[in-house]
Amino acid sequence: MDLRSMLIANLENPDGGEGIVDHAYFDTTGNLTGWMGHKILYGDINPATGKQWQENDPISAETGEVWAETDVSNAINDAPLFVSKFGITFDNLPDYCKLAIYELLFNLGEGRFSAFVNTLALIREGNYSGAAAHILQNSLWVSQVHQERADRIAAEIAGTWTPPSQPVTEVAENP
């Protein structure tokens, strides 16, 4: 299984990821959100109503899949440049650490993930177990996600995560 497919499988998991929610809702930080953790921006128009999205508006599978594909592609495409801002060469990272970075970018965005300066510094130093331990400590993010998700992402960073039974391959280029 390639990293993109693993990322999607992790995100679709309702206990250890975002899960798929077929209506608009407010997330733990008060952002209007839908489908697989897609942040609905103020002024975004619901194609079914022609009006601005509202809480509990249903989300079609077509809309949700477009959001998911866009958000996953953005996280994957943005990861190398994002980590380079912290002195990290993305291509030199272990695959599971890359997977964790993809998911953290997906979930937090660059702005919020940028606040994890100590975790990113430990990754830069190659101290993956230290980075994994640090991300679980004193992090508001941990209190906002399922503990299973936080533990899995920490294990990915540390290289101790046991994935589903298929081997990991590099992420494919985006279509």
C-alpha cells in the first residue's frame, strides 16, 4: 500500500482518524467542517442549496470526495516545502514519519503545525522517538483528536507503528 492510500485509510477511520461525516458540523475548535475533516470556509457555497454552508447541511458523496481528494493532495504536495522551512529534508525522512507529517498537515494546516517547533526540531535532528514523545506532551491537539489517532501518529513518527498487512511504497505523484 502506498503512503497516499495509507493516509486516506487512516483518515477514513472514525476511531483513529477524521472519519466520514455526511453533514456540516462544528469541530472541536469551532470551525464549520464536513466529510473527512474538510474545513468549510466562511462564504463557501453549498452546491445543493446555492447558499452559504450551514451546520447540519447534508454533504453529497460527490462533494465530499472532491474535498477529500483536494485536501489529501494539498497535504502531500505541501509537505516537502513545509518541512524544509524547519531545516528538514523531506526525502530523507522514514516513510512512516512522512505519513505522520502528511496527516498533521491535513489535520492542522501549515499554520497550526508550525507551532510544533520542538517536535519539528527533534525530527530535524533525527530524534524520532523524542519527537513522538514530545507531540503527545503539552499539546492542545492531543485533546482535540481521538487518543488512538494521537498515539498512531506518534508511533508513525517514532517508526514503531505496525501498519495494516500490506507493505508501504512511496506516494504516487498526484493525478
